[in-house]
Amino acid sequence: MLSFLGDQVLGRDVCVYSGSVIDVFGRAGVGEHATRSTLTRMVGRDLLRRQREGRRMYFGLTERSESVLRDGEQRIWEDGAVNRQWDGSWTLLGFSLPESWQRQRHDLRAQLTWSGFGPLFGGLWIAPGEVDVSALVTELGLSAHVKIFRAHADAGMDIGAMIEETWALGELATRYEAFVHRWQRWETTEPAPDEALALRLRLSTEWLQVVRRDPRLPVKHLPDNWPAEQAEKTFRTVYARLTPLARESAEQLLDLVPVRIQT
């Protein structure tokens, strides 16, 4: 849903009719009940706002979802999948939470993973470069339980070994390779006009699912022939090929209305 909203709504100050969303998701193989449930849950989590126009219900972005989507946009289009600009620094984050705080611990670990951290030791996590996580720690209400440091490795430190111990590189490489296997044929295959929008939705979603698990580790410390670069090339090529037809399809399928200022 976030991939769809990022492609079709972000930055346009519009809301999209629920029936349009159901139509597009149906073309991508998602049932109506699942789509409606997702829309409802996202409203409850302040990721979508409702706007009624006559008998139709439209959905638009909130400040929270715009922030999430801008972050994803930065991650996909500007940061990229390969880190060639690493300055040799690391961000260390230590936390100690009460045993009963299972939900808070889960939320913190999920946010740290998205931000590129891996578990160095138990409650000590590490990420390459300078990563500002103060805002997410504050949002989770954990400022009193978290300590953040900047660091450099000792000259005798085997960074490559540390990376292999901290992050599941084999699983990440497999995800990149599977992505290329699924999508490489669309670099040269022309999709039917009525399937381009759903294909681009699936493409964006799958790519985001891969890169959000990638901490963008320094490429010089990764195995030879690391598959991220090829996967990113495939994503960008296929996305560019699908976009013209997807836009034409979106103009025909999507019922959009301007956002009304809520009073």
C-alpha cells in the first residue's frame, strides 16, 4: 500500500477513491477484503486520512505517512543499494530495557534494522557511517534507556569478519539474486498496457522489501561480486520501462480528488 501511495499520491495533494485502490490491487493479485482491511488499519495507525465525497470514500496521506514515504524515496532513489562513500566511521547504540517491555524491544529492533543497524552483542547495535536515530528513539519513548556513540575500528580489527558475524549476508545476497531472477526478463519484455500498473506496484514493493533489510555496508568489505549492484540496475531499468504505460493506466483507473483542508 505504501508503494502504491508513494507512486500515485505522494507530493500531489490528492486523495484516491477506495474503489480505485481495490481495482489496482486486484490486478496485482490482492483480494478486496485484504485491501479494505489494510486501508482501515492504516487509518487507525495515522498512516491514512479519510475524505468523503458524496457516497464515495477517498484516502489521502497524513504527515506520518508522508515522512515514511519520503524516507523510503530517499532510500531507494538517492542512497541506493551500494555504499561506496563510507568514511570509516560507525554508529554504536546500546540499550537496556526491562524484561517486560517486549513490544518496545521489538519496535526498537525493527526501527534499528530499517536504519541499517545490526546486533553486535545483545543490547549493543552497530551501523556503518553516521546514523541519526535520536528522533526515532524519542518517538518510541526510550531516550532514557538508549546511549548512542560514534566510533572507529581499531587498526587490527577484521571488519569483514565482524560484518559477516553481525549481518546475515547470505540471506541478503539470496534476496538480491531472487529479485534479479524474477524481474530481469522485464528489462527486454514489453508488458501489456493493462498490466503495467500492477507490475510496477509489485516491482516497487519487492524492491523496497529487499533494500529495507540492507544496512548498506561498505562495499570494500563485502564479498566479491556482491549482487546488490546488478539487482539495483534491474530495478531501475524495469521501473523506467514500466512507468510510461503505468502512468497511462493510472490516468484511466484512478479516481483522484484534491485534498480538502480539515477544520
